[in-house]
Amino acid sequence: MKTKLSNITIVLTITSILLLTGCSRSRAPEDIAGDSLPFPVSLGGQAAKDGTPFAKIENPVAADAELAVESKSDMIIVNVNMVTAKNEPVQGSEPAVILLEGKTKTNIDKTMDGKKLPAGNYIMSVVSEGKTANILFTIK
């Protein structure tokens, strides 16, 4: 019998991984600047451009855009959250989780819950090699 993971289980799992890999360690503000893109990420064929505090995909992408992460890690975890035009979390929205196991490419509609992301603004946190890339993007 298959067991479906609840959002709480997923969030707790990701939190545990972040704690184990040291991604949640406290850092001084000067250590964060220019650190939004510790490894190359592209979405819909566009390379993310480093920025402060977040990297960005310049042009809107399709709901099934290809996500590519340049990483040597066997496990890449992507957490996608809807944000407002001011890059603040949208109240009541649930994060989507995308896992890349043994691969570095997938499509952003391959979420763990199987739901496509609707049009809107998002921030995606890509966790790999003990580092996190935070990237703003828009789905058209």
C-alpha cells in the first residue's frame, strides 16, 4: 500500500536535511550578499542571475519549464513558494516540493503532490551540496 506524504512530513524532512547539511546556520549580513546563487541554476533555458538578496530568472517561464541545476549531488531538493509582487509569501499558499534524485534536470510541474504551479510569482530554494540557491521567477 502506498503512503502519501503530508505537507508537514515534507517540511519536517526538508528542515532536517537543512539542519544536517548546515544550510540553516546563522550568518552575518555581509556573508549573505552575493550568495544567492552558490551554483548555476537555469529555468526554461534562462540562467538565473545572481542578485541580493535573491537571484532571478529575468523572463516569465511556462508551467512545465525545464529546471537544470549544475551539481554533483545525488539529491537536490527544490522548495517552491508563491510570493506577492513585493516578494512576500502569499498567505494560505502551500509550498511545492520537487526532488531530483540522481539527476540534475526535471520540469517544474513534477512536484511531489503532482499539482501544476499556477501562473504567478515564486521563489524557489534549491538545496544541493550543503548550499541553497534562492531564485525569484514568474510563471506565465
